[in-house]
Amino acid sequence: MADNEVDAWMAAYDNPMKDVVERVRRIVLEADPRMGECIKWQAPTFTYRGNLASFFPRARKHATLMFHKGALIPGEHPHLEGDGKEGRTMTFASVEEADERRGELESIVAAWIALQDGS
């Protein structure tokens, strides 16, 4: 039985990218114990003193994370894409690609937490 709303959402998620979404989810949550998750906008969303990122659940050729304020996250993050005022995305074509980007995801989580904590 699912112990939270995201586990329940994942259990019902029927998509060829489910394994990739789950791997990215685990990497983000394991990056820092303060990271939370919930369902917002009908998708898993990572939170820490605000919304860090949400999955695009309908993508079927890759897993996509939308970093709501990605332009504001300090540091170099070469796989954050986009040139809008705030939002950035990162896509993952496979579990292996998610694993390859673990370090970058961990640095994004650390930078987000530091930004939200004002340090």
C-alpha cells in the first residue's frame, strides 16, 4: 500500500517512462532529506520552501522535469534547458541518463535549498 500521495500516483502511472520518472524521483529525494514531494498540477512535484520542480506526466519519449524557477538556481547546470524568465526543463531519455546526471541533480537540489534558506 502506498504511504503517500506520490506513491499512489506512481502506482497508477501508466507510461513507458515510469521507470525513468521513478529513478529521477529517487535521486532528487535522496539528494537531501529536507526535500519533500506532493502532487500539484496533477503531477509529482518536489518541494522545499516552495516548488522546485514538477514532472510533465504526459511525456512518453523521455521524462521531463520542469524547474519552476530554474533560471534563479545558482551554479552551472548544463542540462537545464530554456531561456524563459524563470522556468527551465531537464529531460531524461533513460534510467542510465538519469544516473549519469545524478551529480547535477544533487547540485541543483543543494543550490535550491541554499537559495531558499538565504545562504
